[in-house]
Amino acid sequence: PGSEVDEGSAETVLGASRDNSGGKGTRAWVQSGISLNLRASSSTQSRVLTVLAEGTEVTILSQQHGWALVRTADDTEGWCKANHLTR
């Protein structure tokens, strides 16, 4: 059973691969053992748009101050802590 997280250190996504779909961005996945809050802005105080399950694939559109702006397979865009995304 995982726990919801969005706290953590300001690390960059390591080992993420380029998106081969022809679009912009970098593919990454939610780390194993956690569910990750996808937020409206890059703050733990902002509204939670949805919760991403472990293993969920996302496309990283940009990163700033330890947060990643991502797009999900259903085209939902939001912010999550970048250090909880892996290759």
C-alpha cells in the first residue's frame, strides 16, 4: 500500500527518456509504492486535480524549483514533485 506524496527535496528527474511520440516533453513514470498528487500549481497549497497511481506514465513539459509540469495520457496537465518521477 502506497501513500500520497508531494513533499520532497528539489531533485531533477533522473534517467527519463525522450518522448518518441513526436510531441514535446520527456516520458517518466510515478515511482513504485506511492500515489502522487497532481496539483493546479507548483505548491503543496494548491488544489489537487487528481491523484496519479504508481506506475502512471506522464510527459514532463517543464520543471522548476523541484516541481514538474506534466501531462497525463488523458491530457490532464498539472504539477507534481519531480523527485517522485522515474524512468
